[in-house]
Amino acid sequence: MQSSLNATTKLALAGGVLAGIGASACCSITIHKALEKVPGVLETKVDYDHKTATVKYDSDKTNPSALVKATTNAGFPSSLHGGEKK
């Protein structure tokens, strides 16, 4: 049974993190894997071009702060996109 507490949030990845000579698809894969390890995450989509990650999650099991922490711990600092509440 799917939880009725599903939520979606968008993270803004730090400006220079995905830009530059060393940037590649592996950055997106690392971010995707870090987010999927967070309990309660149902789906992730990393947009390399726009430097964002959209995450669908069970709000009963996790929250946007945990998602920000996961990307930061993976070496890709992020913040909530567009002033979303933590």
C-alpha cells in the first residue's frame, strides 16, 4: 500500500559544483545514489543542466533537511530550491 504522505521537493545544487572541466555524468549518478540511500525516498531525478534534484519521498519517513544532508555528505552541497520549508 502506497503512503498518502508522499511529498516532492526540489534541491538546488551548489552553483559551481556541477560546472567546470571535471564535471561529468558521474556527478549526477553520485547524487542520485546518495539520495536513494535515504530511508523514505521513493524517486529521484537529477537535472545536470539546471543543477537541481527533484525528490519524491514519504514525508512520514524523511524530510528535506535529510535530503540536503545526504547530498552534502556525498560531496555535493545543496539547499532547498525556491525557498521551500525544511
